Amino acid sequence: MKLISEITSLSKSFSWRWLLFSFLTMLFLMQCSPKTASQQAQALSVREPDIRVCIAENPREATLAFQGIYTAELEEARYIFDDGVGRMSVNLQDGRLVLSNENRFFELLPPQVVIFKPQMPKDQFILNDIPYQGELTIHFLDGEVTLINTIAMEGYLKGVLPYEIPTAREDYKEAVMAQAIAARSYAHYRLENPVNDLYDTWADERDQVYKGTDKTTPLAERAISETHGIVLADETGPMITQFHSTCGGVLEEYIGSDPSGFAFDLTDNEYNCKVSPHYRWVEFREVETVLWNLSREFDIDSSQVNSWIEAGYELVTEVTSRKSSGRVSEILLNIQGAEYRVDDFRIRRVLADKSGKILKSNFFFFRTSPANPEKFYIIGAGAGHGSGMCQWGAIGMALKGYSHNNILGLYYPQLSIKKVY
Ligand SMILES: [Zn+2]
């Protein structure tokens, strides 16, 4: 009642003639000053954008449940999906997509797009036991099923950050803030350069790992909220930001598009990522493991591999090329005269361990085992490709008292920090 009376009394104090004049003046000014492109861009960037994340493709045996209230328009009717629906299985059967349990049965035939919309921001859908907030879209087109989570950018980052950088310790905070800005920049770049028409980004290592929002940590949440809307940009807008676990002391520096330079990851005369568990390492490989890795990578017939193993063979490993940073760019493997040249990322797969885990980095040298010719050592540094931000280096800088702006300035000297909403 109080509010209404205030509005009533306020409107009485206006002169109607003055109001009409103001309105006409405003209309005139709007016609005289069309918006420039930059004004439009500013207006568009004020609101936090949504991002469309591909969370599953052609799921064979998926499960889906809801917490809170979701609604979806199917061809025949509008349905409510809430806790009472229970856990449904999602199966692709004979060209149909079936969502069912003992209570419900839905059959989707292509082409069909179904959007499950939350009624409240905290409502969640649970896909394969992972809770997600925001919308779920099922695209069923040309026999292909794609599940897409559409979520506001800041919510998306809560599902990214804990998978991209350690967030367990309070004194990592400035590094986690730097990572939040780098991850937000990457996601914004993806909005401008989406994977395809259906979605902007993958939810795995092809882009940034994203696994719903329930694994977020208090430190990740604070790092995101304290950097709200901030990205790294050049004059064209938010930029793709590369990052990796540990450089081992030497960063790859791209000069233009040419990866020919390097820089030391150094402050106060100390390597920043010295605190990393991957800073220096030694691993050994059995020769036969490498032989099988090589056979997969080069499609070598298994009968050939078995004949080498039965007859006895010699595998000679040699580093044939290094980048100026010191990272290995080519190795040569020679088995009984058969030569295999392996380059760049393939090197890490060919030197994977027995369980298939790829080699930590290309920053290594070989050492043979004089006592045991069946195996050899790989002595190395760092984990990951060495481009962009060294995440353990960022943690090292945070521990030395540097701010997130200092960290970003060291790893992305060509970019500047901008608030886009
Ligand atoms: Zn480093």
C-alpha cells in the first residue's frame, strides 16, 4: 500500500505538458543518433551469455533423472519432469530414442529436438549420475543423438575450474583466479567460434573438461565470482588461451604462428613450477610395451610383431629433432632395420606406459639400462605442451605472493585484461 501511495503522489507532481515534451524530445534524439557498432556491441555484452556444451553423443546406455521441476514440449503434449519421475534409461533402439522406466515411457523419432527447461535456477537434471544446472536439449537428427547443456557462463565455469587446476588450498587463490579468467576467455572465444551450429564447445579435453556443477569447490566459486565477466582479449575480442599443467621451467613461445621461441618460467631467480609434482620425473619403459604402442600407431600387423618377439629383436631409440625450447619434436625408432619416424604429440602416445597412459611431456631424454636390456629410462620435465599458462607455475607465483594480474601478465604478455559484462 505504501509503495502505491508514493507512486501516486509522485505522478501528481509531474506536469503532463512537460512529460509530453520530454517524450517527443527523446523520440527526436533517438532518430537523430543511430547506434554505432561499438555501442551495439557494448549493449550486447552487458548480459552474461549462455554457452551450449555438448555433454554426450549417441549415448548407448545413459540414465536421466531430475531434481526440482523441468518442463518439456513433446509432439503430443507438454510434460513436467520432477523428482517423482525417477531415473529413466536413455536408449537408442532401432532408430528410435527411448526414455523409460517403470513409470514413464517416451519414444522420440527423428527429426526431433526436445528442450528440458528448469523452472528455478537451482533445478538440476542428472545425466549418468552427474548433476547439471541449466537446460538440456536432445537433438535427434539423421540418426545422431546429441545431448546439449545450455547454461549461463559463470555457472559453466563452476563445472570447469575444479577439473583444470588444483583448488584445494587457500594460498592457491591468485592462480585459481588467473585460471578462471583464462577459462572464461577460452569459452568466450568458443562462443564466437562454435564447434558447429548445434553447440559451442565440447565437455572434454578437446576443449575444456566440464562435468556439471556439483564438484565445484569453495575456492573455485570465489575465484569465479571475484573475476565475474573478466576475460583476456586483444583488439579483436576475447582470445583463446592455452594452458598446461607444468612447463618444467621452459615455456613454448609462439612468434606469430611459428612455434620457434621459448621463455623461462622464472620469477625471483626461481622456476615458478618447481612446486609441481611433475617438475622433474623418471619413468622406465619395457621395450615390448613400446613395440606394441608403435604397432597401434603405425598399423603394424600383429603377426609381424609376434615374429619379432619370437625371433628376438633389437629396438634402437634416438632423438632426431628438438625445438629451440628443448622439447623433442621427432624420434626415430629402428626395429631390425625397419625405421619409424614419430613426431610431436604422437611421441607421447608411442612412449605410453603399459596401461596406455601417455608420456607426461615431450621434454625428455632417453637413458638405456645397462643392467637390463629389456627396458630403458625416460628422464623428463613437466607435463603438457608448454604453451600459454603453466598452471603449476601460476600456483608457484601465487605462493610467492604475486597477484592474478601478475600471473596473467607473465604467461599472456600479448593479451590484456577486459571486463565484458
Ligand atoms: Zn612452469
